[in-house]
Amino acid sequence: MPVLFDRLMKLKEMFNSKFGSIPKFYVRAPGRVNIIGEHIDYCGYSVLPMAVEQDMLIAVEPVETQTLQLANTNPLYPDFSTNANNIQIDKTKPLWHNYFLCGFKGIQEHFGLSNLTGMNCLVDGNIPPSSGLSSSSALVCCAGLVTVTVLGMNLSKVELAEICAKSERYIGTEGGGMDQSISFLAEEGTAKLIEFSPLRATDVKLPSGAVFVIANSCVEMNKAATSHFNIRVMECRLAAKLLAKYKGLQWDKILRLEEVQAKLGVSLEEMLGIVEDALHPSPYSPEEVCRCLGISLQELRTQVLSPNTQNAFCGKTTIKQMLKCDTSFSVLIFKLYQRAKHVYSEAARVLQFKKICEEAPDNTVQLLGDLMNQSHVSCRDMYECSCPELDQLVDICRKFGAQGSRLTGAGWGGCTVSIVPADKLSSFLANVHEAYYQRSDRNLTFEKQSLFATKPGGGALVFLEA
């Protein structure tokens, strides 16, 4: 807390210098590390994250005008102002202020408000951007809590998490709600099993003989700036529909892979068997998907895909037209078998991880590490969301003492998370630092936040100015 107090005092001084006044209150929302359960929240499955100590802070002063003024302590992020009652979010440019606008607009629309007063806000964050530690979602959550506080409205943490999860989709990504949920529901000293429909969080006590270490690959990947993330969402949705059709379910009503399992009333292991029977490992073309479902390409684009995944087709309805699209948004094949295999096996690993933590056998750390290793292999081979740098960093972490290591967050860059026996922490940090960050060919500027041990932190808070 002394470090946080110092940051708040510095933020207060900078706010006064920027706006010529003193903030009325401050809001904090943490980043998170997902220990296990990657790319399955938007498929309806439980995940197992914990909040990290790094966070977003916002100093706030309500004003009598309708102007929303946003500034950032980081000079790389320029000031922004807009009318509080005319919020426009540009999906084509995921600039920093758009994430604040997502949270603001989400609360505005939830309460159906049309005549809001403005505010001055100064943002300070120490979560590495585009690192898979959810800096963007922390900012969305911060903004949502700021707006609720200014309005004097009462919402539970669960309600805030659900609104912020929904509102982050304004930026164009089809996330599932894990990041926002842990940002609000986190408690110091415990990880959380986050379940959906309805949203709920259960404490998961992590083993005392191990620590979790985050290592940044220093490859940045903003999931709102590429189509990778939404393409995976789309593939999972299509896999769910083909599996439902195969089992005689009303496939057009099904959106998530979890719904198929729930309607069939079978185990995750049985779902993996159904995937083997129903889907082939070779990629599907859009035309084959349409033949399987008995629909046209136009119906596939407009009735099956969400607005944020339709851009993968660039509005085209034939293969010939698709080929003329910008290649960054043109998807001509779907790996449905691989994506479904990852989701169902990863969902099972989350439950196994929680069970091991509860039962705490003598080899707990090794068993948890094995699950994390399996998760990375699945993310790399089945979900294809890793990258060479992440794979290399995972190998280095295992070589120097991690019982398990895996990518965390969306992937395609960002961070790894490793479970390390507590008595090996010092040598582990030194060796990983030398092997990954000090290599002359990598040309990295090492920062303290690139490699650090972390423990479960607390959730979002409001601090009133004394």
C-alpha cells in the first residue's frame, strides 16, 4: 500500500498541474494473469485467473460542462476530449482513450442516460501494454467504476463486471468476460475460479510452496488491432453449430461450445470423443460449412456470425469475392476440429487444476505444472495462438526450474506464466533474465516489469480524496 499511496500523491500533483484543480476521487482496477483456461471464457467455460499487483489508476473530477477530458501520465498517449453525450468509439483504431469510452458508454447505456455532465480524468497505468495482462480491460473497468461513482449509482461488482465485459465489445473484440470479472471480483491472497451464466467466483487456494512468475516476451499484440482473436471466436461458434447439427440439436440457437455439452448432458471427455466423430482434422472451407448446415454464404455471414466477426468476410458472399479482400481480414479456412479439441480439453484442465489445489497432494506443484505445460502445447498446436518468442520463453522457464510454463492472455505475443518452487525463485529469475533478456541478438530493453513473481491481488476500488 505505501507504493500505491505514493502513486496516488504523484497522480494528484500531476492532475493539479494538468487541470488546475484537485481530483475528487480515485479509482483503481487491477490487471490479471490467467493461470489456466485460455480462450474458453467466450465458449462458456470456467477460467482460473488471479489479479496482479499492477493496475490502472484514474484521478477524477466531475465538471459542470458536458465535456469529457481524458489525459494520461504516459506521454505516448495523447490527450482526448469529447462531448459526454455523444460518445463515438472507432473500432478501426484501438487508441487508448477508446477503452475508457467503452466503460463510460456501457454505464451510460445501462441506465439509459442522455444528459450526463462531463469530467476531467487523468489515467496512470503500470500494466505493460499489449502483454496479455489485461491492461485494456482494466482501463474499461476503471472507466465503468468512475462513471458509476460520478453518477452516484449503485451496482454490485458482478453487475459492473457484466456491463464492462459487454461494453468492451464496442472496441470490436468478442471477449468472454474473464478479464472484467477478475478485475472486480478479485480478493487478495486467492486465485478465483470464474464461472459464467450466471457469473460467480470461487476462491482457489494456491500451493504455498510455489510462486507464479510472469515473463514478458516483449512481443506486443493488441487483440483489437488484428483479426486473430475474433477469427478464433468465429471458429468456435461454427464448431459448436456443426457439433450440434451432428447430434440432432437445434443448431441455429447455439452459440457456444459449452451449450452443446450442456444440452447433451455428457462429460468433457465424452465431448472430445464426439469431436473426433463429428469433425475432421483437415480445415473446412466456408462452402463446406454452409453445406453442413444447409445455408448460403450470405446466411453464414449475416445470421451466424456476430457483427465483430463478420469483418472476416469483408462483406463478401462468394469465394471469388473473398479473395479480393484485404488479406488481414480474409478467412478462407476454418480449423474447427482443432479449436473444439482445445476448448474441451482446456476446460477439463481448469477443473483438474482446481481439484488438485483443493486436495493438495504431496506432488501438487508438479501436477499443476503438468497441466500448465499441457495447456501451452494445446494453445500452440490446436489453437495456434502462440509465437516463436513465447515458445522459446516457455522452454527457457522450464529449463531453469519452472514445473510448468505457458502463454497467458490472448497470445500471439505478450507474457508467459510459470509455476516455480519457492526455493528456486532467485536462481530462476537470474537465469531467465540472462537467457532471454540479455541475448545480444534480441536487442531488448529490460524493465523490472518484464520478469517478476506475483501473488493474488485485490479487485477494483474507489479512493475518496481526503
